[in-house]
Amino acid sequence: MATTIQVSSDLVEELKNRKMYDKESYEEIIWDLLEDSKELSEETKKLIKIAEQEVREGKTHTLEEVKKEFNL
């Protein structure tokens, strides 16, 4: 069920500024903002900790190494 909400002109301008492409709806923008404020899942938190540990252990590749590996 769709509904109408009332927002200030300042908020409309802010939403317009956040559009990533011309046809993006205000609903899509609001959903993206809500997603950004949600708590990370336990699985995501676990993967972040693993990645942080790998960085501390030096298990990383420079951009130059990756380019060389893929002949870029």
C-alpha cells in the first residue's frame, strides 16, 4: 500500500542531492539511507574481524601486484 508523506522543501533538496542517477526515486534513496543505519549481521562482523587480522598479518596485495598478475 502506497502512501503520501509531507516533507520540507529543504529535505526534498537534500534527497535530490543524494540521487545517484536521474531516475532514482525518493523511496530508493530513503531505503538506502535506512540500510546504511542498520546493524551489521554477526556474519559480516565475523568477516570484518578476519579481514582485519589478515591485514595485520600482511596477507595483502598492492594494486601494482594485482595489475601485474592480471597483465593490466
